Amino acid sequence: MDEATLVAFGGLLHDIGKFVQRANWDEKRDHEEWGYEFLYAFKDKNPLFEKLAMFARFHHRESLEKVSIEDVRMLNLLWIVYEADNLSSKERTGEKPQFGNPLLSIFSSIHLGKGDPKRYYYGLREYDPNTFFYPVEFANVNKRDYAKLLNGFRDEFMKIVERLDFNRMLSLLEKYTTFIPSVMSGEDEVSLYDHLKTTSAIALCLYHYHREELDRDVKERILDRKEFKYLLIGGDFSGIQDFIYTISSKGALKYLRARSAFLELLSEDVVEEIVRRLNLTRANVIYCGGGHFYILAPNTEKVKEELEKIAEAVNRWLFDKYHGKLYLALDYIELNGECFENLEINGKSIWKEIGRKLKIRKNRKFLEILRDCKVGKDYWKNICDVCGSPTDKPYFEDDLSVCKSCRELLNLGRYLPRMVVFVRWKHDKVLVDQYPAVTLPFSTFYGLYEHETISIEKMLEQFPKDAVVYVKNSFGLEDVYRGYVTIPYFLSDYAVRNENGEIKNFDELGKSAKGVEKIAVLKMDVDDLGRIFSEGLPKGRRTLSRYATLSRFMNHFFKNCIRLIAKRDGIFLDRKLPKIFEGDNERNVVVVYSGGDDLFIVGSWNDVFEIAFEIREAFGEYVGWNPNLTISAGFAIFDPKYPLYRMAKITSDRLENAKDEGKEISEDIKIKDRIMLFERSKPKEFKETHKQSYTWEEFKNIWNKYISNIYEIISENGESVGELKISRVILRKILETREKYIMNPKGLSWHISLIYYLSRANLIDILGDLAKRDVVKVRSGEPQDIYFIDAPLRIIDLAVRG
């Protein structure tokens, strides 16, 4: 093991004693001793553990000042991990540790001025990417829980000690230490895993920065926090929306999911290349998802030169392959140790600063490449039927003339639901012919999928041990992956299939719908995410470890929980949600993309409608109903033949409109938490109070108050169907009355008309509240119930058609 890897491991395992200590709390020994003893016990299996144990024993100033080590280089390495440990979290309070504190939810600490969050906690458990978890008001933690968790960890730890692999160790720690608080003095929302991971990242940066001077005592240089030793690297792919959605509708759904998966793999290819060229580890990757990534690196000229080379190589490849549709903005900001105090530089958020630099890059995209660009006269001779790009060699697939890239993506789309792993390796013509493959700037990703006659183990034998294996929705700790470099690859990959095992297309999704044969599109994203990251945590608690915990937990919801919600797998929501059909049958939806803080789902209109409310409810539970953490949505219903890019545009516009209609409580604070379902008429006089979108609670309240009296779900020939409990005539009269209200909200005409219609139909007892005219609301300009009833009625009208 080289010295850099030793430091990375030293940072990663320096606080392992906290885990052991809490499982043996009655024995009054500090965590440094426990950590040393735990690691030193493995020295006979691997001599490296003798040195690794030193990082656990000596990472606090008191012990380091007293230790007598002749090897000055090793002493410097210990000071490096000490400094990294201190910069990582800054959460130490100086209070005496007390046993039993559970991990405080990181979401309980987010405050944007929209309301006070409650304190919620997590019980002690393994982190399972295939489980929906949420914080609770009270969580008990005991020694037995710690002992059980430690036994599982030790058993798996022993399997990797002889042949240490950093990524496997990282995954093992994520599995077992995610719900362990980093400190036990007071409440703490920093996961021990994220503290270990960020300590390792900072330590490796410090090592590379000081590497040439470690043969002499450089303790004071290592502890100097004025010097700018670090780079925060930011990467942002622009053009993603147009790239994904601007394709023809022929075979669109296969291409749509494949293009979404391609963008994830593209980010991974670039991130892995940066990590390898800069001699970093995956611990240095602070975040990667949704076309964005952040990496912590040492501030050296060599690093800056490599970044320029990588950016140039990626963008030249993207320009040649995708003709300017995609661009990578890659830049960095310099940080010193003081910046880790509040993650600020010159009083400004480091996230805002890197965002500002990336925006400048985007405004100058392809500048150098365009200067040298020459287009031949036959450039537009052959055009791809799917993406509209020029191609010098068209291929014919499914009666379409496609470019090489779309051919690759079509093949990927066919096998994507069955994929188990992706293997990152060099381009190999033999392997490309055997497996679905995606060519990327620095490598080729090969998809290995479920097969009746060949096991994944057999497939992997065709790849060398230094290939990188991305294991889908798993930590990759299974024996089959032993010896390979493994990286967990979480993917919200739910997609309903037809009887041939293929993803249903738009026509099939329309025919699978209940009621009218239509499809729907849903876009959702977290409100004010930029502010959540730059301002959400209070000053004094804006540390790298906390942001690592925040981004990882947010990503878990969109990568993993959305998949579970779509599958109806282990998520039980107690509150009464809008529902138009009963049953727990297979949901007719396709998750095109979900990750980071947003999602895009298509499917049969009724299933998409219902899942929208389930996702919002699950998100609320997941963040402890913190009013500062909300999610908004755009929803739209279409004919299956409608152009895809128009579907995406309309739904995106509705999402933005829902956010824009949020309630302003101050100049820069707006409560959003809304969904827009239809274009709706509204009065000219009260535009500010009468919105086209609904708050989620507004819609749910109207639905639960009135729809059960208008519509019922019955069973017919074993199928769940919807049936009106009132006549269609009355349904139309209610909607006509709403239009009268729109014309004059202050008037009496709508009120008198609706009372008349409901009385004649003997419905005044069950729907009378709909005709109520609240005088207080008239004076304030607030909407009456009649204003909100149109969208629920349109939904049930679609449900009973067909």
C-alpha cells in the first residue's frame, strides 16, 4: 500500500473506536484505545493494520503531543489526520460524552424562515438502500443495539482485511455507521460515516499538498489554516433537458430512460477519471448526481493542469458526438482551512461561489472548439430519426434510421430493467458485441444483465480485476465482486413491462389506464434547494460532514425511496390521500429519472396522479414534516401520440408556475409546497389569492371533503372501477356554477344557482358546503370551496369515462 492510500485509510478508520466503545460502554475507556485495539488485532492477517491502528490511537492533540515516534514522516501523517479530523465536522462541544444519544435528523436542522422544525431522530440500524426510513420523535439507543451492529460489521470487516480495498471499506462503513452519531455530547446530526469519509478526503488533500516536505517536521505547516491548500471542484453538465426530451416520439420511452441513464454514466465516467488522475479516492467525491458533481482536491498546479485537460477532452468529445447539445462546465475555487468553519470564503457560501464560476463557464461554452470548427458540405446529409443529429453512418433499428449514439442507447434501453452491474473498462470490440455498451469520453460502460444461462460471475470473468464494477442498488459487498473495484450505483429504475418483458411504450401505457386511455407526466423537485444548501444550516454548523450527510440522505430519497414507492414496496402511508382506484397491483408507470432533488415520471394517467400524492406524503415523513423542506410538482395529461418535447415543456412550465404561486411571507421567503394539475380559469379581480395551482393540503382537503360523496370505487368482475354517485348533469352544473363564481367572486349569483341545483337533486345535505358563501372570505378575497372543486371533478370525470 502506498503512503497516500495509507493516509486515506487512516482518515477513514481513525474514529472506528467510537463504534466499538459504544458497544462496550460499561468499560470506561476512551475511543482512541478501543480503536487502536480493534485495528491492531488484525495485524497478523495484514501487517498494515499496525500502522492503521496508530491513526486510531493518536488523532487528538493531547495524545499526539506526548507520543514518541522516531519516524518523522509517520508523525507528520498522524498530524495530517488530526487536522483533517478537526476540519471535517467542527461538531465537538467539549461536553462529556453521554451514552444513548440517537442520531438527530439532519433535516431537523434546516431553517429558512418558513416555520420552526421539530426535532426528530433515527434509531440504530444498518443502512439499507432498499429500505424507506424516516426519523421519529423519540428513538431509543442501547448497548445491545450497538453490540449487534458491531458484530455484523466485524464479520464483514474480517473478510476484507487481508486484501484491503478502499471502496469496499467505504461501502462497509456506510452500511454500518450511517445511523451512528459522530459525537455523543449533546444532540448531533452528523453521521459517523460522513465524518469518517470527509476526514479521509481532507487528509488525502493535505497529504498531496505537503508530500514533498514530509521528511522533516512540518507540524506547524500542516496546522496552518491561512494557506489555500484545497480546491473545491464543481462540475455541471448543461443542455440536459433538451438532450433528454428533444427526441422523436418513435420508441421514445426506451430512448428516454436510456438517455437519462447515459447522463448518469457520463457523470460517473468523468468523476472516476478525475479521481484516478488526481490520485484521490471516492471519499473525495462530495456529491455526484443529476448532472452535477463536487470533488475535494489538493490545491496544486498539477491538479489544475489535469482539470483543464479533462475539461477539454470531455467537451471536445461531447461536441464531436452530440454536436454541441451537451457541455461540461468544470471549474474550482481555492479554499483554506478557515473556509471549513462555515463553508464560506470571504463571507460568501462556497456553494454559491462555485456556482457563480460554473455559470461563467456555461456562458462561454465551446468557445475554443468553435474557433476551430469546420463543417463539410455533407454534414446534414443523413439525419438521425430519433435525436435529429447529423450522422455519417446511419443504422437501421425498429424501422428507424439512427446515429451510432442512439443505436447504443436503444440497446441500453432494451436491457436496462434487467441490468445488475455496469463495468467501466476500455473499449473492446469483442465485449461490445456481447453486452449492451455505452461509449463515454474516457471508457466504455458494459451492462451485465440477468441471463437464464450465464451468471454475473461468469460474465465478470471476461473483465480484468482492475476494471471498475458499478453494482446497481447494492453496496457490492457480495463474494461475486471480490477482487474488483466496486462502486455502489443507486438507480431509481422502476419501469412497468409488457408481456414480452419490454418497457411499455406510450400507447401501451395509455391502454393500461383506467377510465380514459391517456398518459400523464409528472415532474417534481425540492423547493429552494440552493438556499437549503447555502443557508439552511445555522452558522456554526455549516460543516463539510453535515453537508455530506444532507446531500446523501436527500439523494437516498430520490434514488432509492422513489423506486420503493413505485413498486409499492414497504412504504405505508397513514394519511388519507386522493385515490381513484383501489388495489395493490403493478403500477403502470416508468421512472424516467429520479435523483438529487428531482424526478420525471410517465405512465397511465391514473397511476401517475396517485403516485404524485404518495411521493409528497413520503417526502414529508422522510424530512420530519419540516416546513422548510417541501416539494412541488407539475402534472399533465396527454394523448399517447402527443410530441414528447411538448409534454416535457408543458409539465415543466406547470412545475415552475406552482412554485411561482407560492405564498410570500417576506421579500425573499416564499412557501411553495404546491402542485399544478390543469390550466384553470381564475377571476381577474383576485389573481393573487386565486391560484392555478393548489397547495397539497388544499387539494387533499377538497378531495376528502367532497369527492367521497360524488364518486365511489367499486369492484366489477374482480377489477377496481370508478362510478359516479351523482348524475353527470349535476357534475356539469357544479362546473358551470364555478364559472359564474369566476366572473364575480363577490356576487351571489353562483351561490343561489348552486343551492338551487343541489336542492332539486336532493344533494344539499351532502354537498351543501360547496355552495356556502363565507362572508369573511368575500371581504378578504380568499377563495370559496367552489373555486377549488374543478380539478378534482375533472379527475373523476376522466376516471368514469371509457
